[in-house]
Amino acid sequence: MMTSPVGISGFAAYLPPYRVQLEDWCQWTGDSWAKISAVVGRSFRMRGPDENAYTMAATAVVRLIEQYDIDPQCIGYLALGTESSTDNSAGAVIIKGMVNDALQALGRPPMCRHCEVPEFKHACLGGVYAVKSAARYLALDGAHRKAIVVCSDIAEYARGTSGEPTQGAGAVAMLIERDPKLLTLELQHSGSASDYRGADFRKPFSRFADQIVSGAGQIRDFPVFNGKYSTTCYLDEVLLAMDDMFAKMDESRASVMQDAAAVFLHRPYLRMAEAGLGASLLYALATDPAGQPLLAELAATADIDVDALHLELTARPNLYDLIRTESLSEEVFPLTQSLLRTMREHPAFAQLISGKLRLGNEPMLHCGNLYTASLPIWMAAGLEQAVEEGLDLTGERLLTIGYGSGDAAEAIPLRVVPGWQDAARRISFAQVLSGAVDIDRDSYEQLHDAGTLSQAAMTRPGVFVIDRVGERSGQFDDSGIEYYRYQA
């Protein structure tokens, strides 16, 4: 029985260069910059005409191998978490082939043939499921091997919808191994929750009907979503996952939340992360006798009856019934939402909520929504900030809360291991953020609507691009299959 801990030893990220400044976007659309900057962020990235989820993922994996000097022959597990893949048959093996081409160009050995290559899909939670699966692989049959999990996604929404300012694109790769150099996963304390929620946030194939495919094989991947209902689903499922986590920990629920050095959540936008953590904190206080006096104090600031608040937080509503009865406008957490709005002006907010989200928050304001990559890339940015500030997180607990629409959530505690600073310094996320190219309105609309740009494609060393898309020729049929090129 393997007893050595399993966890994360490194992060490497990739963001495409094309950036939309949300202040500019507000001028194009007439939206309020004050509201967008407070609720969403500062900017988002867009994939280039020659990029997709695979090119971004492979670029991040090659960076991980180089930044942490990983022997490719030791990698026994390569998993992809995404909801933006363009092949409905092959999974991470596509990325493996691309990475091996790059390794050959760099004069390094390829990844070995004895390597598992699964793909995980459950909206934005696929990457978290991949991490848990990688940890189980290492704990059971992956002796003396390493695992890599890469999360890569493209979040795009139709222009004029509420989701438009929450777009984004990027990838992050993680090194998972025994005796980790950064974070130990406390999977024995992890909490899970899932429930089917119908038309929360979906991507049915019918959306692709009659679409015009660009020369690089790009198709629009706009989701079907219902904003207010989706927000309610997010809060409800997060609370259920947190409840499962709390039940596995022999500690005060209030102290678990208050003592965490930092909390990282899936963040489609800034305010959603704040709401997720705020609701989790209120739930912990409501279900812990030691925390109920503070809950009563906070409720009083908003003139809310604490007993009614407690009932709301601990109820188990069947949210799918809101679809069945066409009651999508019904507010399920009115007291919780009202209290969170009031708490933003309360000293406890800075200490218990915004302070927990501080590490890595500023860089994330410039990333946009990265779906499966949004949680791990925030962790990478936070750890890099911590080491740059000289914070000693050794032995501290971090909380991660992942969520996938549709509907599922995972709450996983992690411990920072001794000597974590060296691995954190190799993340190089600040470098990933640099070199962005701001695009104007015409370029944004062209890239958004048609997947093309008038200007010549950028040549960036160390980045994969789509070289061409196959077409049926004679007896050999590769129609629609992308072929990739590594720009050494």
C-alpha cells in the first residue's frame, strides 16, 4: 500500500496573445465600465485563427516539461480536461503526438508508449476530475511514474449576450506526482456533489448546424445558458460539495474556512468567485455551533432574520423543478445574496472573503473565463504571487472549489509542502501575461464572428498552431482532421 503523499509539483500556462480590454469593449457596446470592472474583470484573451484547445494544451505541456526538467519517458499518464475539444473520438493522444513532435525538435526524448491518454469532460470541472484520476493512478498502478494534467478551453459567447464580457481562452498544465514539490492533495477530505439541472449550461451538437467553417477549421462554440438559473445552480452545488468536505474533517467548520491561507474557486468572473466563497462561509457558520454567533452578527447588519437565513442555506431545493415549472426567475437564495451584498461594506468581508481571494486575483482580472483552466491557473498565479511577496505558506492549508455546469462540484483541501518556493518560482505566470496584443473593435468582431483576422498570423516561438485541415482525397479520408506545427 502506497503511503507517500500525492500532489502537485508544478504549473505551466499558455494564453493566446489577442487581448480585448473590457474598458474598450464597454465603449463599443455601451455597457457600464464601472459595473464590468467590479463584477467581471479587466480584459480577456481570444484564441487566434490558427489555434484551438489542442494547440494551447500542447504548448502548456511542453512548457511544463521544460520549466520543471521532466524526463518525458517517466510520464505514464497524460490527461486532458476540456469542454472545447474538436474531436469526438480521440482524446489526449492528440496532445501526446504534438508534444512528441516538439520534443524531437528540441532534441529531447519522446513520451513513452506506455502512457495513458484520457480526456475528461464535465463542463468546467473536467480538469479537477482529471487531477483526482491522476492522483488515483499514482496511488495504485502508477509506481515510479509521473502524471500530467492539462486543462485547455475556449470560452466564447454570442455578441450581445450577458456572457460576452466573460469570454477567454488559455491552458494550464500541472505536474502530478508522489512526494510533491508544491501541494499535497488531501483527497481523503475532498467533497463531491452532482445533480442534473437540465438547461443550466449546455453545448448540444445542434448548435453547429449550418455553421460556416473557417479556413483553419474554426467553428463557433457558443453555449446555451441561462444566467440567473446557472448562478443559482453554482451556489447550490458548491454548498453541497462543501458540506461533504466538512463531514470528512474532524475540525470546526468555521475554523476550516477562517484558517485557510487562501481559497481558489472556479471563476467565470470575479463576482461569482466572491459569491461562491461568501455563500460557503455563511453555510459553514450556519452548520457549526461555534460559528452561529458570527452568522447572527452578520445577518443583523443586513436586517435579516438569522433563522430564515439558516433555513435557506440548509434547504435542499430541487432546482430542476424551476425548469419544469418555468420558474427560472425565482430567487432561491434571496437572503444569502442580500447579505453578501451588504457584507461587501462590512469589515468581515475583507478579512473572511476578499482576503482569502487576494493571492493571484489581480492577474486573473486580465485572463477572462478559461472554463476548466480557470481554477488551476488561478492557483498558479496565487502561488507565484506568494513566493514573490516572500510569504511563508509552508504547512498552510489552501482550499480549492471546482464547479462544472450541468451540474457538479468538488471541494478539495491542499497543504503547502516544505521547500515549495523553488517550484513556485518556475511557474513564470507573469511572463505568460506579458506580450499581449490589444485588438480594436473591427478585429474583435472579425475574430469573434468568423475566426479570422485581416492581419498576418503571429509567429511565436515555442507555440503550436494549426498547420492545415485535411480533406478527402482519393482512398484516404482525413476530412476535418487538423494537422499541427510546432514553431520552434
